[in-house]
Amino acid sequence: MAINWFKYSAPSTFYGLIGKLVPWFAWSSAILFTIGFYIGFFVAPTDAQQSEAYRIIFIHVPASIMSMFIYLVMAGYAALGLIFNTRLSSMMASALAPTGALFAFISLWTGALWGKPMWGTWWVWDARLTSELILLFLYLGFIALHASIDDPRRADRASALLAIIGSVNVPIIYFSVKWWNTLHQGATIKFTGTSMHAAMQQAMFIVLVACWFYAIAVALTRVRSIILERERNNQWVSELPEVRS
């Protein structure tokens, strides 16, 4: 039987769907985090050059990837909301921003922890580090701009423009190690192959998927709250069991 996915573009129907999905993504994320960190910190061998300090990559690399990926998804939702005036798209963009900012902060924080033993300093104005810091500011700017405008529709449009313009920074982050002479190492995993130990690869990919599931669970939980706030004057909201109780 075919499923009419377009009906879930309405906040009223999407609200019920995500209520069923959130627990699955949350539990899957917790299980995968446990497995990934166990492999990364207890099974993967010690690196020959970086010793035990390299294990920060099992947090740093997935967080860095997610910070860029979430921004692109957020900007995509913002663009859909701006072009087609779809309420749910703008709500999803707003729901994704805090999670993306969290991953950008974790990326910078773990990068500093990694940089101290590797480079002898917590921070350098390296091209990749600086562009990642700009990404964090873009997230925070998106959140602050949206919160500063009382009218939700005007706030959606203004923050959408910032998100779309800021998306230019994502390819700069990714290609910065190729375009400029930077301290930051190049890509560890490439399409042409990698020299990483199999256990290291497994841990990194499992934690990456765990971060992805976590981001989905948190964003969907947050968008449920946004839907309730924006649709509070509609009759279907007043009929919800959690609202009536």
C-alpha cells in the first residue's frame, strides 16, 4: 500500500508521526554510542605516532562532520520555507540549529584537546579551525536573530537568509586543508582508501551514525515543542492528550 508522505508536511500530522519515531532514534543512538566508544577506547590499537591521544578522533571527527552536515540540512529546510512558504520547513530549520551549534562547539573543544599534545598549543588561527569557529558563530547568529524577532514568519525569513548565505562556509571548512597550507591534517578517510586500522574505522563510523541518530531524535523532540507553541491556537492542539492533561 502506497504511503502519502505529503500529508506529513502538515504540522498536525507530522506531530503524531515524530512522537512515535523519537524513542527509536534515541535508543538506537544510545546503543550505538556505547558500541562505538567501547571499540574506540578499548578495542582499537594505540596509534604509532600519536599514542593514546589520537582516540579523541572518535568524538572530534563525527562531531565535525555533523556540524557541517546539519548546517547544510538546516539551510536546505530554511530555503524550502523561504521559497515555498512551508511552515514545517522553517520549524525544522529552527529545531536543528541548537544541535548543530552543539556539535560545532564539541568539534572546537575536542580539537583544542587534540591540538595541545600534537601542536603544543590549544588554538591557532588555522584555516580549518577559523572557518569552523565561524560556523559556530553562524549557528549562534541564526538562533539569536530568530529569537530577536517577535513575528515567527518574519523571523523565519530573516534567519533563512542568514542560513543560506552562511552555507558558503561549509565547503570552505571541508576544502580548507587543500586550499591553504594549514596545520590541520588532511582527510583521514578518503574515497581511494585509508590506512586506518579496521577497528578505528568501525568505531568512527558507528559513533558517526550514533551522532546522526542523536541529532534526529533531539531535533524531532524540539520541533514538537515548536509545533505546539506555534499551533497553540488551533483546535487540534487543544485536543492532544498531553495538552489536555
